[in-house]
Amino acid sequence: MIRIEYATATEGFGSRQDHENVETQKHKPRWCAEHLPYPPVMVENPNPFYATLLMEDHAGRISEMSAITQYLYHHHLLNEHYPDLASLLECIALVEMTHMEMLAEAIIRLGGKPKFGAPCNQTISWWKGDRIYYGCGICDMLAADIQGEKDAISQYHRHLDAIDDKYVRAILARIIKDEKEHIRLLTEKFNKYCCKNKNK
Ligand SMILES: [Fe+2]
Ligand SMILES: [Fe+2]
């Protein structure tokens, strides 16, 4: 089960204090993220081209949307027999949601709309559920999750090369730090569960 930590039904969202608590906590790094603050979501100037690049990161083929859904699926399948790994996958999925939210806010400030797809030849290639790796066992799932993080980092670097906006660059650079931490944590689990016979 996914636990959203920002507020619960019993706490409610009714008061101004509740709202302010949510606003100040929503971009705090979680235990499975790099322990550094997130930069403010700002842009130097509106720029529709930069917005289209961030839409790829938001909900393109290699994207936070793909990462979130893949991690959730793997979390659900592994939860019964590998609770420590399932807990990590749940945490990482929530960090990817933070990335997605930051990207959405940046896209809007750049003059775009954070729809669930990426611009392609004057239209939108909509995000679909066949874009993620479902897998059939813990080791191929973990290998795919690690590769997904590496692919995301490569794409973020390509977009860093194309974007000349110091605020957007700071967001992408900070996200990359989280993705590197995810590779480290996932590799620990891969070594724990998938490399038992490597010295035999
Ligand atoms: Fe991410
Ligand atoms: Fe990640």
C-alpha cells in the first residue's frame, strides 16, 4: 500500500495551517533521495521550446511518469516476499512524484502545459502503459529499474545541454542527484538478492 505522508484523511486539509504545512513539506527530500534541499521552481523567462523538452521528462517515453508507474507495479508485486525492497520502491516512486510535480510547475512557468504525453511532429505522443517494463522476477525488475534511472540521467544531461535557463538547469541538476542515489540504493538490493553466487 502506498502511504502519502503529507496529510491524512483524519488530519484533513481544512485549515490554513494544514495547507501551509503541506506547502512547506511537499518538496522535502525523502530518505531515499539525496539529502539536499530542492531549488525553487522558477524560470528566467517563458520559453515554449524548453517546455517541450521538460514535457519529455514529465511524461514522455523516458519520464517521471514511466518511472512512477513502473516502480508502483514492482512495489505491488514484490511487497509480500521482499518487504524491504518494496519499501524502497515505494519511497522512490514518491520521489519521482516530487520530480514530476517540479517539472509540471516549471512547464507551466515556461508557457507550456504538463499534459501526459510528449510533443512529437506538431502533435502529442500520449503516454501509454506499454512504455514500462513489467518483468517477471525480482532480478529482471531491478535490472530494468537501474537501467531506467541511467536512461533518465542521460536524457536530463541532454536537456541540460540544450537549456540555458539557470533556474531550470538547477532543477534538472538536482533531480539528477536523486536519480544517482536511486541507482546506488537499487544496486545495493540487486547485489543482495541477485549476486549470491558470484564468488562460487
Ligand atoms: Fe525522477
Ligand atoms: Fe529515480
